[in-house]
Amino acid sequence: MFPLQHFLYLSALLFSIGLIIIITKRNAIMILLGIELMLNASNLNLVAFNQLNPSTLDGQFFSLFVIIVAVCEAAVGLSLVLRVYHEHKTSIPDELNNLKD
Amino acid sequence: MEVLSDKLELIRMSVSFFIPELILSIGIILIILIGLLKKESSTLISLCSLIIVSLSFWFGIIQTSLHGAPVNLFLGMIRVDGFSTYLKFLMDAGTLLTVLMTWRRQNEQQHLSEYYVMILAVLLGSHLLVMSKNLIMVFLSLELISISSYILTGFSFSRKGSEGGLKYFLFGSIASAIMLYGFSLLYGLTGSLDFSSFIHITTIGNSPLFLIGGFMALVGFFYKIAAAPLHPWSPDVYEAAPMPVVAFFSVIPKLAGIGILTKFILTLSVMSQPDFSWQIILCAVAMLSLTVGNFSALWQKNVKRLMAYSSIAQSGFLLVGVAALLPQGIHYMLFYATVYMLMNFLVFIYLQQFESRGMHEISSFSGVGRTNPLPFIFMLIGFLSLIGLPPTAGFTGKLLIFSSLWESLQQSGHAILLYLFIFGLLNAVVSLFYYLRIPYYAFIKSGESNLKTNIITFENFLGLSLVVGVLYLFFN
Amino acid sequence: MQQYLISLLIFTPLVAALIGIFIPAKSIPYFKALTLLVNILQLLFLILIFSHYESNGTIQLVEKQSWITINMGELGTLKAEYFVGLDGLNLPLVALSVVVLLITTLSSWTINKNVKGYFLLLLLLNASIIGSFTALDFLLFYLFFEFMLLPMFFLIAIWGGARKEYASIKFFLYTLVGSIFILIAMIGLYLSVNDPSTPGQLVHSFNMLNMAESSNFISNTILDPQHSWKIGPFPARYWAFLLLFFGFAIKLPMVPLHTWLPDAHVEAPTPISVILAALLLKIGGYGLLRIAYPIFPDAAMHFSWFVGLMGVISIIYGGLNALACKDLKRLIAYSSISHMGFVLLGIASLTTEGIAGSVYQMVSHGIISAMLFLIAGVLYDRTHDRTIGNYSGLSTKMQSYTAVVVVAFFASMGLPGFSGFIAEILIFLGAFKSNSVNGLLHESLAIFATVGLVLSAAYYLWTLQRMFFGPFHLKGGIIESSIVDLNKREYLMLVPLAIAALFFGIFPQPLMDIIDPFAKQFSEFVLNSGKSLTLNP
Amino acid sequence: MTLLNFIFYFLEAVAAVSAISMIFIRNVFYGALLVVTCLLALAGIYVLAFAEFIAVTQILIYAGGILVVIIFGIMLTSKISGKPLVVQHSNVIAGVLAGVTFLGLLIYFIAAQKFNPFSTTKFAPEKSIQNFGTGLMSDFILPFEIAGIVLLVALIGAAVMASSIKSKNN
Amino acid sequence: MVEVQSHQSTTVELFLLVALLLPLLSFFISFSISEKYSWVVPFITTLLLLTSVVSSVYVFFSVWKHEPVVVQLHWFTIGNFKFNVGILVNNLSAIMLIVVTGISFLVHLYSSGYMAADTSIRRYFAMLGFFTFSMLGIVVADNLLLIFIFWELVGFSSYMLIGHWKEKIEASAAASKAFLINRIGDAGFLIGLMIVWANQSSFNLIELTNTTEILSWQTSASLCIFCGVIGKSAQFPLLNWLPDAMEGPTPVSALIHAATMVAAGVFLLARIHFMFTPPALDVVIIVGGITAFMGALGALVQHDIKKILAYSTTSQLGLMVMAVGVGAPEAAILHLFTHAFFKAGLFLAAGSIIHSLHQAQHKTHDHFDVQDVRNLGGLRKKLPFTFIIFILCGSALAGLPFFTGFLSKDAILTAIQQWIGSEFSWKWFMLAIAFIVSFITVLYTLRMIWSVFMGEEKRTSTLPIAEPPLVMRIPLAILGFASLWFVVCSNPFDYSGWLYSGLHAGKYFHSSFMPIVSAVWVVLALVVGYILRKKSIQSSLLLHNFYLDRIYNALMVKPTLHLTSFTNYLDKKWIDGFIHSTVYTQVILAHFTNWFDRVIIDGSVDGVAGLAKGVGSVTRSFQNGKIQLYLFWAIFSIIIFLIWLII
């Protein structure tokens, strides 16, 4: 068993990089990728923490469902991105500003 | 395999407590089928949805009357208790009203069957969310609500609709990713997914990582109820979505979110060390929501955005009830939630009626109240209740919520509770200024309006019953 | 019937308003007749009330019905009642309201814009005013108090003058802030007070009479007089008193919270100005006497000097501002501020004379200010111009009007023979005596307040001199033919008020019979319980 | 240092490097490929953390499914808009600040936290898949069903959103 | 409360009430008679007043040197205190009763001729009646509060009568000024009342008299009440309203501003003399002295015949106040009595000159200021009757022997001389002032009579001047007659006649030395006056009454007006501004006003950017439609929360 902290450092790194990506990248699909990174960070945590309590598989089950949900999110997100592309001719979220105060 | 059969027996027994949700699940499939087979028959689809929601509503009530004591279902995945049953009852009622609102414009709505599927999916997710006992269930039902909501936002099929949908999606999925990370930390620190009985929490309850995880988990709930600072999506989404959906969003997911938040925070605060109080976080968020909601609303010109900020502020008020962290406070929060459901729909019914005449801006209401007094009088009552002026139930609700806050203040003596108390009341004054703008325009500003409505309309009938409700709850 | 008289007084206008909804908007005379009928009925009820009322210092004609009862589990029971009654404090004010509202209806005869809405709102206002004067349950009082705002807001905002939006919003804003203050204090009180009628059970009631008994406070609650919490420099009870005080002082209005009043008055239509000045301002004073002082006698005694000082500042400041006014209605509005300052001074003295004088002043100012605003309205109806400088020598064209103006102005100045004199002299005597009797106010306050007398003479005489005397001429495009003397309806409004002001100036005993038991009891109660609370903190 | 150790840290390094380079690249397509790399590395780490089933799912669904869909989306959109796939950066300072602060917070407190095992039983890798199966049908049957509904709703939703494009174009 | 029983029979009370209430009845009758029959008003009111005079004469004879009449009625009750209204008629009141009703009757009679042509004659007689009633109220009232009430009412009727000719701007300004200045004095009076109430809880004069020992509060109380006297009796420093008040009709000046109202102050001092402590009396005498001196100097230089008389009145009132100050209220009342008659006579005579000249001017359409003595001269031939009256009353004013004025002045001088004591002190100045004043009095009286009646006719030579009608001559004759010595005393050189002895309670001083000195002094003054008869003194300082008006203007009126504009500014800018700026109000109000503007000016949104400040816009500015910024702010605040949470 590897030191638990080493899993967690990686997951924290992935999560933070996800955050940086969603704030800085001016592209909807890039943001989607950032979200995937963040979800994976959580997954890594869950799997790693499952090692602390090997009698159950709770963490692994959770990560399984996370993956399923990630699929759904990606599908819905992509369909929305495509629609926005068709209607606004742009993939840059900042350029979508019909809705603002 | 003795154990397994026991488990299966338990699961089989759970089903009898699960009838409303089963009805909803079956209803989803049914409506998909009807949509595929009889595409043109919008009335049938609406009727079907109405029946499904009514059935769920009905069985929910039956269930309440049958089973008083809380029960754990599906091997501890969810838990049926009075709190969740009441919230489910409210959400069903709200969905019924939404369906009725949609009925008035069903011919304008494209993809009607999918629309109802999404509505029912949100409702199902909300049901599950308020019953959840397990982090997996929380995550899944929250995602069910969210995914359906993203799509519902896009159901106005306009440029604004898709933009709103995408923004909602981006914001929502990031919020749930943060929440999920929080969940994973909580799981790691407690070794359990059952948040209502985190096993090892007492030893670890005050570690910084636990606080970080707890707060990140809360972020997802704050996002769901559109509490500041996780609120910015809501005005844009409300503006983009169709009116019934806005009304729906402002009530059902919010109630579900506040329900799970309450359960979650109660566990956290019961389990954590006495020298740290989650109350402070709730108070800060409530104050922030009140401020952001009320002050931003002052500037709005679009009625939907105005109502969006209003709902942010109202979340603040609901949070005040939770922040008291007293059984009575939760009780009053439920009462306020009931009132909130009634008054919010009261306003939205008429906003939809007038939106269909092309009135999106507040200024377009100029002088309409003089030619159509009845709708605006009802609407005025709704606004008065939202402000919290007597003689409406909004007043009673706020009074009760602030009473419990006061009680909590006297018990714990946290200064922040006092600030919240004063802040909340002052904010009630501020809210007056934007809520009364629509009636102000309608009654006082002169404008050329040839708009005429009948006195006997479906809206007025519905409105009257809500007004009676709002007034009745005051004089209960 | 006797036991329902107050309810009849409150609910007659409400029922009439409900009937009025179903009358088509075109039948204008019916609305006027309906409102007038309500006023006359109320007058009859009032006469019946007087016939049943015995002046002995108790609360009479009490009606008590359970209204809201919510069981709150561990928190006890929330109990609000429909609890109304009359004593020496509110009976004069209710009588004043009935009479002034009758005259207001007469004065509203010329309203021709959206008559239906106007009279229905007037009826609602009527009910809420009488309701707030008679309510003895804090929640009920607050309900009526808040409810008063809405008709008032609309009446100013729809039927007002050029800057009606600004004025109505300002009015609304100020009074609403005030009512929030009151609300906070109210919630604190209801949480801290137990209803003694059900021993052993925790019942939070809104009963004002229970709140005034220090033994009814639940121990260790925030407003418990035995162990009051300390927030900042003061105990919580002091804060609560200040909240109530400022809440009502806004209504009164007290300098420097008064700036809504001149604007609201200038823009409001005449009948509404009359109601505003004659009745609504009184609710501020009434609230202090009914709620703030009896419930927090310790705080009241502690802050008495402050209240008195603010009263004197209001008197002088209002007078000075009136002197600078160019608009007749504004001048009268500032004079109202100045005169209501006397009410504060009298209340702060906590002597029998001062309290009786304050109540008397409220009634007297109700009569006289109604008259003053009607007078301003008469001129405005004719010329639509209230600028003092645009008139000169009106006395030659409008002799009866000038006579009435002189009577009203001198009555407002506090000339002996008019009710204002009795009130003000009592307040002066009480305020001056306060130091030697209970040591609350320094004598110099009363002495400074006399400046107000000189100032009031100055601004009224100057106005008379500028507008009514001297050679007749007009400026600012006023048509000379519009200057005509009073008509019968205007006589009917003004003469009864003038007679009332004279009557209560020469024969104060009938009114004093009612006020005196209250004033005596009140000052003794506040002083005794205030002292006992401060002595054992 | 054993081989397993080496593989573990190598995979960690691959995941970290590919993730970090995500910040710097400007081409969406490369970004997607970097994510695939990262995810594959993670799948390896899962195996080392006794979660073979998750690792397989990760490879199948993520690397195989989601990423393909995403790359498909990239192709499709670039075709419609005709713009190059180069991504601009904005709010760089704010974003990096937020990310670094977050990272700092997490790492500091993760390092400070002491994690205790909750049970002493060892993993039984050979039973893992079987446990998964029975778990899904017993303990986790409700989430399993709900996940099905989520998938169904997402499917319908995506279809509606995408089909509305067609109906507009027609 | 001590119930004081009446010592007199009910008949007296009845007559007293008749005397008191008939003027009030006259007030009501005058107003209720319709305009068509306004010519009856003078008759009726004069008749009513005559009845009132008769009743008061009856009362006088029943009371004089008998037990006082005391009546008390309950007015209202506050707590433990009863407020009563009551009547207390003793010798002092009885004599005042005669003076007030008598002169009021004469003025009514005179006015029926003088005001015959006036259009608002009803109001005039009504207010005369009301004045008489309130003046009688002061005279008979048995408590300080009641006196204060009537005190104010007298001021009110004075206001109405000075401003009787409303079209004249000067008249209404003078009326306002008179009322205002009186009000300042009354404020002092009111403070005095407060002090009395705070210490005694009673206003009743009898009860107050019963407190024998001198208490510290009495000094301040009596000085405060003296403020009221200063205002009403036009004493220094509130004396400048009286000359202006001459804008009113002349009979009014005779009644109110010479005989009765201004004398009310002196009466009050005499009535509450027991309250005054020695220090307070010192203040009284100094004020009286200054007033007497200033008034006399003022009278010397005036050109307006009524103003000369007005200043002279001030001066004489000053003498009376001095008399009270030295502790001889009976001397003051004696002088009040004599002064009332001869000064009323002078005013009415001056009024008949004005009336005759006006009539004449009316016929010839020649217009000049008939009140300016510089335009007059040599009228003795055309108006011989008036001339005689002028001589009679003027001699009394100048204090020539064989006239009433000599006796009363003698009483005052004697009293002062008794008071100063044997050692030299500042008190001697007071005696000197009294003598100087009596000297100047002779000078200006002589000058006035000379310039009006002697010498050559100036602008009046061409006018067809005729004596006034009989109704005006009768009162003149009576008043002229009443200026002769035997009205007060049979001995022309001994002032202690029936009147003085009736009032006097204490020790009686009489020195044969004083009448001689005074007579010689007057003769000397006459000689000097004759020599200087043609000289006129040019003094702007005196003409404008030591610039008192201007000083008040600069010191009080202007600062007050500045203060008002400052408070007005404060109100508009500062208080409003302050309240608006607190917490959120500013945002909302600015927003609302802006919002109204936008709606009115047809909605341009440009203004919003300028006003986009404050809380509302700050919270809103995050809502710029950029989702990634939303995300950033959300994450940023989450981080803030986290840091806050952990620390």
C-alpha cells in the first residue's frame, strides 16, 4: 500500500488545475475538460480512501457512479455546446452576453 | 447467502414506502412513450403529467397518514421521515401548479413530452434528495435535478435559452464537482458514506480538512438554493427559461436543496466540536444572500431577473430559519417554505399571464393595473407577502423565523446571530422597494394600455385560491 | 351592543369599503354618500361610547377574542388576541379621529379623479387609524399601524401634487424604517414576556398590558428587567426603548427625523394633509405613551433628558424653519413639527401636568392643524398656488376667510382661549416642575422651549402681514377672479373646528375629566416601576 | 525502491505532467489528448489502489467513451465556426491565484492530517468483482436504478437539445 | 386648597359681572349685526359701556375701603391640583375698574364720531369691546394664570386694533411688531409662572400673599414676571413698539397705548408687589429710570404729534415703574390714574385735530401729513375748544400746580426721595433722573403745544377747519375737567387725597419741602422752555430712539433670519442628506429619483452608469454575463470562506 498522502496530493493538484482551467480558458470544451479533471480528482480520492476501509467497497462504488454521472454530464454539456455553436457561432462563453444585468 | 436474502427482503419491504417515487419513475417512462406514439396530443400529455403528479401527491399524503415514525429504506440509502414527507408534499403541490401554468401555454411549448419528462425528473430528484441519507444518493439525485434543469432552461428554444442552458451547465457542474470533492474528503475522514451517522466524526470533527470538506460539500447545496456567493447563475437562467420553468426553479429545487442542507448541517453541527459552529457559516451566507438579492434587485428592469434576485433573497430568509439550528427554527422554515411556495406561484401565475401579452419589462406594466385591477390586486397581495407585511402569511413566516433566530441568539449568544437578525429585518425594508415597483407601475404610472382581461379567467381562479391560502395562513 | 361598540367603530368602514368594491366606478355620488354615512354612523357610535364611558382610570369597553394561537413546542405558545379597549389616553384621540375624518370627507367633496379608489382608500385608512388607536395587543396595533401606510402611500402618490412620487416614497421610506424599529422591539418583547393568565405554561403574548408588568418577563431573556443583557454601552432594554422611541419619533415627527413631513404635506391633497397632520402624527405620541414608556419605564427615565431635549430642539428648529418657508403648506407643516415637540417635552417630564398636557396637545393640535390645512386647501383650491409671496392684501377680498385664518393662526400660536394654550401651559408647567418633583428634566429645557412661543408668533404674524394685510395685489399669474370668499361647505368644515378649539380652550374640564385619571395613573406608574427597576438591577 | 513503487510514482508523474501542461497548451485538440493521457495514468493508479474494476471502467468509459465524444464535438464545432482551435486565455492572474491558493490550502492540510485505517481487514482482490456485482444488486440497488434514470434523462435531454438544432436548420 | 369665601353680597358680584361681561357682549353684538345696520353698532356699544361704567361705579363704592370681593369657580383639575378661576376685587382693582370702563366709555363715545366714516366699523367696536373685556379681566383676576391669559388677550386685541387699517402696510407691520415684542416679554412672564408653579403649586394671589417669608425663588420669579411688564408697558429694552403702534386709530392709542393697556404692567406690579424681593426691586427701578429718561428725550425731538405723545407715555410709565421700584405702588397707581385721564385727553385732542384737518383736507383735496407738527401752527383760533383741552391736559402732563399731574408726580418724587436714604449712593441718580425727566416733560409739552397752536398758521392757513362734532367734544371736555387737581385731592399741594389714602397701607410720608421744590422746578422749566420755544433739536439718535430698532434688527432679527435660512439649508441639504447617506437610503433614494427621472424623461439609461454606485450596483456589477467571471467570484468567495473557516 502506497502512502495515502501521495494519492491525495495528486488529486489536489488535479482539482486545482481543473479550477485554473475553468477560470482561464476561453473555450467551452476546454472548460468541460477542466470539469472532467475535477471529477477525476474526486474519484482518485474516493478510490484512495477506500484503502482505509477495505471491508466495504463504498468508495469504489461511489467512484463508479461518479463516472456514470460524468458521462451524462458530458453528453448534455456537449449537446448544449453544439446548440450554442449553432445559434451564436462561438464557443467562447465570454462572448455569450445576451444575459446580463 | 443468508445475509443477502435478508437484504433482498428488506429491499422488497422498502418498496411500499416508495410509491410516490415509483409513480414518478413510471410516469417518466409513460410520458416518453406517449410522446413517441401520440406526438400531437398535447392535452393528453398534460393531462397525463397532471395525473401522475396528483397521484404522487395523493400517495404522499396517504403515506404520511399511514406511517408516522421515520423509516430507513433500501438498506440505509434513504430515510422517510416527517420532514422529508412534508417537503415532498410541498414540492408536489408546486409541481402541480407548474403543470397547471404550463397548461395555459402548452400549444406554444415545443417538445412537450420531453418537457414534462424533465419536470418529473426534477421532481423525482427532489424527492430523492430530501430523503437521502447516503452521500451517493445525494450526489445522484442532485445530478438528476441538475441535468434535467440544464435542459429545461433550454426549453424556450431561443438564443437566450441555449446561452442560459450552457451557463447553467457550466456553473452547475463545477459546483457539483466541488461538492463531490468535499464528499470525497468527508468519506476519507469518516470512512462512511452515510452522512446521517458519520461513524468516526467525533474524533476528527474539528480537523481543518474536515471543515474544508464540509464546506465544499455545502457549496453544492448553496448552489442548488441559489444562495450567495453561489448565486450568479440564477438571474441569467431565470431570464432565459420559460416562465413556468422559472416558477418551478424558484421553488422545487430550492426546497429540495434547503431540505438536504438542513439535514446535512444538523448532522455536522451535532457531530462537530463545540468550539466551532456551522451556524456562523450559515449566518454569513444568509446575510450575503439577503444583501446580494435585495440590493441587486433594486436595479432590475426585467421582471424575471427581478424575481431571480428575489428568490436569492428569499433563500436568505429560508437560511435564517435553518441557521437558528433549533427544531422550532426548522419547523418555521418549513412554514415559511410553504408560504414561499404559495406567494411565489401567486406572483408567477400573473407574470406568465402578462408575459404572454409581451410584457417582459417592469416599465411595460404602466397603467395596466387600472384597467385590470383584479390580477394586480392579487399580485400586490403576493408581493406584500414576499415583503413580509401583514396581513399576509409572509409576515407570519418571517416573524416565526426571526423568533426562532432570536431564541437561538438567547441560547448561544453568538453576536453574528444578532447581526443577522437586524440585517434581515433591514433587508425586509429594502425588499419593499423593488417588490412594489410592479404594482407601482401598474397602479400609479399612467400608460396607454388597452389590455383587457376577463374577470373570470383560469389565472384569477388559481390566483384567488392562492390568495386565500396566503391570507389564511396569516389568520390561522 | 355595548360590548361591541369599538368593533363597530373599526369595522363599519371596512364593511363599507367591501360594499364599495361592488359599486360601479361611475356612480360617484354613492361613494361620497357611503363614506359620509360611515362617518355619521361612527359619530353615533362615538356618542354611545361616551354615554357608557366612566372616567375612572380603567380600560373600558374591552373586547378580547382569541385571534392567533400557535403552539411552538418548546418555545411555548404564541398568542395574539383581538384586544381593544378605551381609556383616558385613547378615547380623546378616537373622538378626534371620528370628527376629523368626518370633516375630511366633507373636504374630499371636490376630488374628481378616480373617485372610487379615493373613497375606498379613505375608508381603509379610517379603519386602520381607529384600529391603531384602540388596539391593546401589540401585534394588532402593529397590524393596523402598518396597514395605515398603504392607503396613505397611494393617496399621496395618486392624488398628490407635482412631486408626489418623491414625497410618497419618502414618506413610505421613513415611516417604514420606523416601523421596522418597532417590529424589532416587538419581537424582542414578545419573546421575553409570558402571559400570567395561564400559570405554569409558557405563553408568549402580545398583550401590551402584560408587557408593562415587570413581573411578567421571563427570567434571563434578553429584555428581562432583572438580568437585562448588555449590548454595547447600554442594557438591551435601553436599546429596545430607543428602537421604539425612534420608531415613534419618526411618526411624530421629531427633528432630525422629520424631513418626510414637509414634503408629504406639500404634495398631499388637502384632506390627506389634514389626516396626516391631525391623526397620523398623533400615533407617534400615542405609541410613546401607550407602548414605549409603560413597558420600559427604567429606560424611559434614563433617557428622559434626551427625549425632552429632542422635544425642545424640535420646537425651536421647527419654528425657525417655518419662519424661512415660502410655501404656506410647508410653513404649516413645520409648525406641526414645532407643536409636536411640545408633546415630547410633556411626555419626558413624567409629571401629571406634562402628561395631561401632552394628550391635550395632541387633541388640540389635531383640531387646529386640521383647520390650518383646510385653510391652505381653500386657497389652493381657488388659485393652485401656495406661495406666500404671490399674495398680498387678501383681507380686502376674502373677509370671512381672513377672519377664519386669524382665528386659526392665533389658536395655533397658543393664544389663551384656544385649546392650544391649555395644552402648552400645562406642558410648560410640567416640564419646569419635573426637576423638583422627579429630577428628570432640567428647568432650562422649559425655559428654552418658550422661544418656540415667540417663533410661532413671528411666523404666523409675518405670514398674516404678507398675505392678508397691506394693499391687494397678486403675483405669479394668479387670476384675480379666482379669489372668492368661503362657501357654505367650507364654513361647515371650518366653523365646527374653530368652535371646538375655542370650547376646549375655555372649558377644558370635560376633556380633562377623561385625560386626568390616565395622566395621574400613568406618571405614577412609570415613575414607581421605573425607580424600582433601576434600584434593583 | 520496488518496481511497484517506481510504476506508481511514474504514473503519478505522468498524470501530473499531463495535467499541468493542460494549463499551457492552447489547442483544444491537444488538450483532449492530454486529458486522455492523464486519465489512463489514473487508471493505472487505480489498479495499484486495488480498484481494478474502476480502472477498467475508467479506461472504457472515460478514455474510450467520453473523450471520443468530446473530440467528436471539437471536430464538429470547429467545422461549423470555421475558426481555428486555438484557445485564448483570460483572467490568468485571477485563475492561477485561485488555483494555487486552493492547492496550497489542500496540500497543507492534507499533509497535516493523519489518516487512520478504519478496519484492519486486508483487501481480497479476487473477490472484488463479485462483491461489486452483489453490491450493485443489494446495497446499492437504489443508486443503480437512479443512475439508470439519470442516464435516460440525459439521453433524452441531449437528444432534444441536439434535435432542436436540426429543427431550426430546417 | 383653601376655599375662600366671598365677603361681599351677591349684588356686588352681579354688578361686577355685568361690568365685566357687557364689553364682551358688545363684542358679540358688534359681530352679529349685519353689515347693513352697522351704523347702530356705535350706539349700542356705547350704551353697553355706559351701563358697564355705572355698574363698576356701584362696585367701586361697595368695595372701596371695604372688604374685597372674592369669587372662585373651579376650572379644571389635573392630578392633585385644581385650577380655579376667580375674581378678587380690592381697592386697587376697584379704582382700575373705574379707569378702564370710564375711559373705554369715553373712547367709545368719541369713536362714534371719529370712526363714523370707516367701513369696518363693526370690527372696530367689536375689538374695542373685546379689549375692554380682557383689560377688565386683568384687573379683576385673582390668580396669575388668569392674569396671564387676559394679558395675552389684551395683546391680541391690541394687535387687531393697531392693524385696524389693514391696507396700510405700516399698520400691519406695527401690529405684528407690537405683538411680537409683547410675546417676548410674555415668554418671560410664562417662565415666571413656571417658577411660581414649581415652588408653590398655586397661582392664587391670596395664597401667594400668605407666604410671608422671602424665598430665593421669588427674586427670579418676580423678575421673570417683570419681563412681561417690560413688554406690555414698553419699558427698556422693549420700548420700541409703542411709537410704531401709533399707526392705529387715534382713539385706540388713547385707550390702549396711553390709558389702560400699557398701564396694565404697572397695575400688575402693584398687584403682585408682595412678591418682589429687594434685588428685584432694584432692577425694576433701574429699568424704570432708563425708560423714563429715554422716553423723555425721544419725545423732545419727534415731529409726529402722536409719536411725541407716545414717547411721553413711555416716559411716564417709566416714572410709574420707578415708583413701584422704590416700594410705593400707591404713588404709581395715583400717577397711573391721573395719567390715564390727561394722556387720554391729549390723545383724543390730538385726534380731533387730525380729524378736523382730515375733514378739511377732504374738502380741498390738499394733502400733507397732518400729524407732523412742522406743518401745523396757530390753530388756536380755528380750534379754540381743542386748544383749551390741550392746555388743560398738557399742564397736567407737565406737572403744573393745580393739576392732577403735579400731585401724582409729587407723590412719586417724594417716594423716591424717601427711598434714596441719607447716604450718597447710586440711588441718588435715580432721583436725579426723575427730576430731569420732569424737567424735560415740561419742555416737550410746551414745545408741542406751542408749535401746534401758537405762532403763524403754516400749511393749514387755507383750509376750512371746523371743530369736531359734539360726540367728540364731550369726552374731551370730561377728560380736560378730570385733569384738575380736585379730582384726586382737595389740597392742590398735598397728594394724599381720597385716592392715595385709599390705596396706601403703610407709613405716610409727606414733606412740605417737595411740593415747593417741584413747583419751582416746573416754573424754571417753563421759563427755559419759553426761551427755547423756537429752537428745535436735531438729533438723529434721539429721533430714532437710540437706534433701538436698528440694534434689534442687527442683533436679533437678522441673526434669527440667518438662522432660519441656515436651518432651512440644514433641513434640505444636511439632515436629508445625512439620513439619505446612512446605510442604504441614499442608494435607494438616488435610485428612485433617478428612476422617476428616467421614466419622465423617457428612459435613457445613460444616467444609470453615473449613478451606479453604492451597494446595489456593487453586488450587481458581478453580474456581467461572463460565466467564467461568475465562476471566479464564486470560487474566490469559497476560498475566502475556507480561509475564514480554518483560521
